[in-house]
Amino acid sequence: MRKNIIIVAIVSLVASYGLLLSCTQSDAGKSAQSDAGKTAPVKSELLSPIAFDSSAVPNTPFGKAVLYGRELMINTAYYIGPTGVNGRYLRNYMSCSNCHQNGGIKPHSFSLVFSQDEYPQYRAREGKVLSLSDRVNNCINRPMNGKSLPYDSKEMLAFLCYLKWINDQWEHDTRFKEKAAAPLQLTDTAASPQRGAVLFEANCSRCHGGEGQGLLNSQGRRYVYPPLWGDSSYQSGSSMHRVIKMAGWLKTNMPYDRVTPNTPFLTDQQALDLAAFVNDDRIHKRPVPKDGKDYPDVLTKPVDYGEGPYFDFFPQVQHKFGPYPPIIRYLKEKGLKPSY
Ligand code: HEC
Ligand code: HEC
């Protein structure tokens, strides 16, 4: 027992030394260093990783749909991408799993584990109640820049069967929803695309490419490293295009080979600066949504939504890049519930 404790102590010492080393080595964003201490803690008790056990899935029509649904999550474009073998719905080659990692079961990676519980749900962006199928199509339309799957298609049903299966596998915890993305400490420093550019070069371009273009696999139907901007990336109407939303995700997901859900690599300010750089439409073009007007009720618009009009008097650039706390305080004073 005692021996085990000593071994654990040594391992964690070595691990934290390694982390320290890798932080100092690649911490090119010296300007963001003063904010390093402000990184919000991640609630580790909520984050035990879970695994998908395909052998537990029954060999029935429902079970087959569950397994196809998981395939679709991970190899989306292979099946329904621009040259998909089972249909052509997406206009890019991204996979759902690029953002909802490990088929939507990785903690703090926009987990979909209990999404089935949440729908039908009123959605402020559309200003109406959406079913889970509508919500899946939202992601087909926006991040994947595609056209909606028919509700009765084999693919939509497979997504629904998979989402039901993962919803039923683990004990429900009402706090689980919180782990969609890691909490961030928002400060009165605005996110800076300039600082983000330096951080990108040092920590991200080695995989995503200097132009954020990503890297397709040799068959050209799936990304090894998905694109971050450009015509082949997510639309500007995607939630990923919002700076706070992306930063919370970056904190526990990127750089891909340096983080776990419990050990962020980037500080909160670095994550915000990177999200600002990637999502800065002045320097990075991406597809724009073709359909209707988002957030018909301006009172429900998220604080970090980059398009006006707004309820408050804060300029568009502050909504996009912060500082956010003054906006949040103002909305609270007016008795509103700020979302981000
Ligand atoms: C570019 C990143 C990206 C891609 C690719 C993507 N999504 Fe999403 N998805 C998001 C974000 C961001 C949210 C909002 C998460 C939040 O607000 O917590 C979301 C939300 C969802 C939700 C609602 C979750 C809930 O509980 O409310 C579902 C369901 C969903 N996505 C399914 C999919 C499916 C299926 C695919 C592939 C067809 C997909 N997504 C592709 C980024 C993405
Ligand atoms: C070691 C390679 C690697 C590095 C370094 C890396 N990423 Fe990624 N990134 C990936 C992979 C792989 C995925 C897709 C994950 C999956 O499919 O499970 C991804 C997905 C993403 C996504 C969501 C999908 C998309 O294309 O929009 C974003 C955003 C992202 N990375 C941003 C970054 C940023 C910012 C950095 C630097 C802090 C970074 N990444 C560093 C490998 C990397």
C-alpha cells in the first residue's frame, strides 16, 4: 500500500515536471503569462472518462442502428460528405467527432451523453422548440455547412438510436450538462487575435497547418487534422464561432496531444486569445449561414455572439472579443440571464 503511494507520488512528480517543462518550452504567448494564475479550476469529480463498449450493443435492428450511428459520428464525411458513399449531405469533410470527440462521450468536449434527455427544447437561436432531429440537423447545416437529413432517413434514425444508447448507458447526473465545455475565468482583458496568432504558430499550426487548412487522410474522405477556417470549415453561424464557447472547449481539448479533460494546457486567457484569432472574420473567411435570422428575440442573444443587434449599448467588437464581464454585469443589473 505504502509502496503504491510512493510510486504514485513519484509518477505525479515526474508528470507535473514534464508538464512544467512542456509549458515553458512552448509558451510562446509570453504576453498572456500574467493571466496564467487566473485559470478557472476544472471540476475533476465530474470528469471520469467513459468508454463505448460495442460488445454491449445487442445484435438487433436497433443495435445495428446504434453502431451505424457511432460510425456516422466518427466517419461522418465518408458516409454523408460531399462524396459520401451513403448520401451527399455535407459540404465539407468534417466529422461530428472533430468537435464532439470520441463520438460525443468525451467529457468537456461538447459531450452528447445526455442530450436525448434535453429535447424537445426551446432554442433561442431559432426562437422555437426543436426536436433532437432538428438539433442534429442544426449541426449538419452549420458546422458541416450541409443540407438537412430527412427525418426518416436511415442516417437520422441512426444518429437518434446512438444518442439514445449513450443516454441510457451511464448514471444520470444533473451536473453532467455542465461538462459540455470547461469553465473559464473571464477577466477585464479582451481576447486578442494578435496574441492568438503568436500562440497559434507555437501550438497549433504543426497539426492544423499554417493556413488553418487541416490535413485530409489519403482517401480524402476524413480529416486527420480538421480545418479551422476557410471554405472547408464550419460556418460563422456555428456555436464554435463564438469566442467564449470555443475557448472553453480549447482549454481541455487542444493541443490534442497535450491535454486531458482534467489537465488543461492553455491558460484561460490563451484559450480566449486563440479562439479570437481563429474566429476573427476580418482575417479568416468561412462559409456564412444561408437561412433566416438568428436570435429573433435579442434579449436571449449570447453575450459572445458576434452579430448585432444587441439589447445593450456595448459595441459589436466587445461582444465578439470581450471584455465580457461588463456586459454580463449590465445584463444582470437589468434582471436578465446572460448566456455564453
Ligand atoms: C465544428 C464543431 C462541431 C461539429 C463538426 C458538430 N458539432 Fe454538434 N455542436 C457543436 C457545438 C459547439 C454545440 C453546442 C454545445 C453547447 O452549447 O454546449 C453542438 C451541439 C450539438 C447537439 C446538442 C447538444 C445538446 O445537448 O444540446 C447535438 C445533438 C449535436 N451537436 C450533434 C452533432 C452531430 C450529430 C454532428 C455531426 C453530424 C455534429 N454535432 C457536428 C459543435 C459541432
Ligand atoms: C497534435 C495535433 C494537434 C494540435 C497540436 C492541435 N490540434 Fe486541434 N485538432 C486535432 C485533431 C486530431 C482534431 C480532431 C479531434 C477528433 O476528431 O477527435 C482537432 C480539432 C480541433 C478543433 C475542432 C474542429 C475544427 O476543425 O474546428 C479546433 C477548433 C481545434 N482543433 C483547434 C486547435 C487549436 C487552437 C490548437 C492550438 C492550441 C490545436 N487545435 C492544436 C489535432 C491537433
